[in-house]
Amino acid sequence: MRLYRAGQSDCEACALKARCCPGQLRRKVPRSVHEEARDVARGLAGTPDYLRSRRERKKVEMLFAHLKRILRLNRLRLRGPSGAKDEFLLAAIAQNLRKLAKLAGGPATRVIVTA
């Protein structure tokens, strides 16, 4: 946090001094060191690009939630980076096949494999 201090001459000339900083000579405002980045984010919040990005992020988050809840991918069983990559790839393939089956819209059929 940084403490912003207005100059005493600035506060004396202001008509809102009585409401802004009563009983003080000048205004002191604590401000986070990351506040500039937050200001940029607040400025972008209402733009059409941000709204589109928010919709797309929601879709992605829903896919991850589905992987974790339905396909039980909250914990990887294979070890190492290549094992995790393979397991995640298989889960993504299963998810895409489910989506493809819904888009095909044909009658629900069961495949029974007998040995």
C-alpha cells in the first residue's frame, strides 16, 4: 500500500474539503501498488470485447467443471507430465465424443459387447 497525500494548497482551494477531510489539513488516501492495473481492468469491464471474453471463459470453466465432476478428473492417476497429458487428453476426447453424440441427435442406441 502507498499513502497518497494531497497538497495542503490543493485541499484549501477545494469546495468539498469540509466533506472530504473534516478536521484534517489535507487528504490522505491509501492506494494499492496494483491499483493502476485494477483501473485498467475496470475501464475494460463494460466493453463488448470484455463481455465476449467473459462468455468464452464461462464456457471453458464449465468444461473443466464437467471434467472434474462427471468424469472424476479431480485427481490424475498417471504420474509425470506425460502421464498427466495423456490422461487429460483421453478425458478431453471422451468429452468431445459426448458432445458429438448430442449434436448428431440420432436415436439413443446401446452397444452391447459379448465375448
